[in-house]
Amino acid sequence: MPAPIRVHSWPTPNGHKVHILLEELGLPYEVVPVNIGAGEQFRPEFLAITPNHRIPAIEDPEGPEGRPLALFESGAILIYLCEKTGSSLLPAAGEARHLCLQWLMFQMGGVGPMFGQYNHFAAYAPEKIPYAITRYANEVQRLHRVLEKRLAQSAYLAGPDYTIADIATFPWVRNPDRRGIDLAHFPSVKRWHDAIAARAAVQRGVAVLADRQRQGPMSEEERENMFGATQFKAR
């Protein structure tokens, strides 16, 4: 039995990407909660793993050549775990691999940042700025149209098979009402979403740390730790 991978995480879309993949791969892992609302991402022991003070990050005691490896950035972690295990969730070569990486980068550079900006300005910003809310709402709609066009042509983002491109994107498309999206207007996205949501490993992955999910309005301490000046202090 391989040594468990330590996953420093919190129940966010980026955290769930890694939880889901670990469940799909059947790898043993240990979750180390990093409460980002309480500012635990700024603790020295976490900064020693990721100087970017963002979740998720992993520590693999059995990394390349058997040496320990610490890794941050969710997309890099997904690629690493697939290459470590030889999983077909990242195709090994050829067009399928390039398409998978293309749609993974689409999520990393588009879906995640833009959905996140909408969430911030619409739900968390202390001042409601109509220009910002409209700008990011329009971008969220546009990105859903891109996904709809692709998924009307293909069962999954990278082709006929489920891959880490889907695993990375699903947690951001999940809970569409939070972004004012009705998936009935995007039937191919809904078909894809529902197929992924039905997977047992996905259900286990999104349940990780679910009991730690914040309930109710965000406190001022949480707002400061996640969005305030604390983010920008030199460390």
C-alpha cells in the first residue's frame, strides 16, 4: 500500500478538483484542512509548501525517484497525479492528450478566474459595483456558451472519454444558481454536468470537508483574510 498523499485543502472548487481525482484514482490520501476564512493559508508551515498561499497543495512522500514532493496549483497537481499513476484520465500521447490539456488550460485560465471574479463582486465585495457585476456575469454566460458548443459536439470536453479536463471544470459549473445560470438554457452542459455528478467518485470527492463549509453570511474576519489587505502583506 503506498503512503498516503497529504492534501492541504478546503471545500472550494479548486480543492474539489483534487479530491475528486484522488477518489477516481483510488489513491490513499490524508486531508489537512486549511481554513482560508480563518487565515490558516498564511501559517508558516503552509507557506513552506506553497509560497502562493492558495489551496490546494499536496505532499507526496513517494514522489519522483521515490523522493518526497510538495506541489501546488490544482492543474499541476492533476497532471502530476495522472502521470504518477499512468491514468488514462490524462491521455498518454497524441491528439487526445493535447485536447485534454487545452480544455484543462481553458478552465485554469478562463472558467476558474472569471467565475471567481463574478462570485466576488456579486456576493462578497463590500461595495456593489454594477459595472464589475455586469462584466463578469456576461463573461460567465459567454464561457457557458463555449462549453455548450463543445459539449454539443462531444460527450466530454476532450472527446469521447472523461478526463481531468472534466474533473477540473465540473466543480466550477456545479451549483449554477450561485452565478445566475439556469442549465436548462445549456442542455449539453446540463447533460455533461449530470453525468459527472452521478459518478460515485465525484460524489465522494465533493463530500470531502463538506462539514467545514461556511454557513450563513461571511464575517468581517473571513472577508479580510480572503479578500482584504491581509492577502497582500509581504511574507
